[in-house]
Amino acid sequence: MIWTLIPPFPASPLLLDEPLSSLTRRFGPPNVIGPTSAVPWHPSRSLAWEKSRGIGIWILQADWGKALPTATTHPDSVSRTLRVLGANLPFSGDAAVRATVLVPATTADPAGSAKGEVPLSLRQRADCMYQALKALPGVNQPVLRYKNGDGWNHPVLGYLSAWSDGMYQITFEAKRPMAGHDRYWFLAAFSGPLPPGLHIALLKSVMKNWKAKCNAEVEYEIN
């Protein structure tokens, strides 16, 4: 029974920024095509993936509300439910819907307006990463903030790491989808060689933890 209750799919909010090409690459071709969504509106197209878990079947459903899905389009909602064999109704799992935030034209705070445009799934993933960062042994002064730069407001996570001369600030900044990255991702960029004695094992542990717990795409580079 415990095995049945373990979801084979990531939480719904973490998949809102996954285009159809990424979903099919991770979960294979969809098992079901049709409007069977638990979300209270009628989508243009629904795709579902099913995986058996003991006496139950987990269903991951992605809905496109305005247009038919293509390889590069993101779903407007994602839901995850459990159907137990022999039961008449599915058990509630979780669901996420893409929201649009309307900002009045008279708003006098451009930075605040930009923050309202941060995608919900990106903010939720950043929150998940921050909670995971706080719980990881060896991490000092973890921080999550929002940076208004490069034409958008986006999350930045960081922490202090030991090196030979004391403590060094490690910073991961959210990046927009681009070639090689079909969803939002995070990058830590180092200018020049890594500081001598930097705790590289901790850096790799942080990245591995984020990937496992938050479905985050994380990299670091040395310029």
C-alpha cells in the first residue's frame, strides 16, 4: 500500500514550465488524449501519462487551454491524481494552473510590477530550492532574493561556502529558456579560476539536492 502512495511523477507546479517535448522525453508518449482534466474548465487538448503503482494508477495530465499543444508550448495546467483499482473516484493529488497577473497602468513601482510577472512555477521552484538549501548541512547563510535585471525580474539563490581565506559567496541566478535549455534553469558563474580551497563537494551536493528534490536544472561554469 505504501508503494501505491508514492507518486512516480514530480509535483504538478514543477512541470508547468516543461514544454511538450520535455514531457515526452521524460515520461514517454502520452497514454491518453482527451478532455478528462480535474481543472474546472474545458481545455482545447489534454494529454495524460499513466503509471501503475501496486493497486493504483497514477495519472499525470497536462492541459492546453487556448491552442493545441506543440513541441515547444507549455501546458496551461498540470494535475496529478491517484486512481485506486476498484474505487469509483480518483484520490486527490495536486494541480497547478498558469495564472496571469494584471497590473494597473498607474502602478508607480516598476520593480514591483516586474516581480508580479515572475512565472508562478519559477517562484515555486525557487522556494523549494531555498527550503532544500536551508536544510543542507554545511550551508551558511542561505538566501533567496529577486533581481530586476536583463529585462526581467527573476530569483537568485546563494549561500556562503568555506575556502582557504574564509567564506565565499556562491550565487545561482535563474536563466530564461534557451538553446540546450527548454525551461527555466539556474547558473552559478565563476570569473576566473575557482577560489583555492573552495568546498567543491558542497557545491555539487547542493546542485544534486536541488535536482532531486525540486526538479531543478542547475549548472555552474568557469569563465
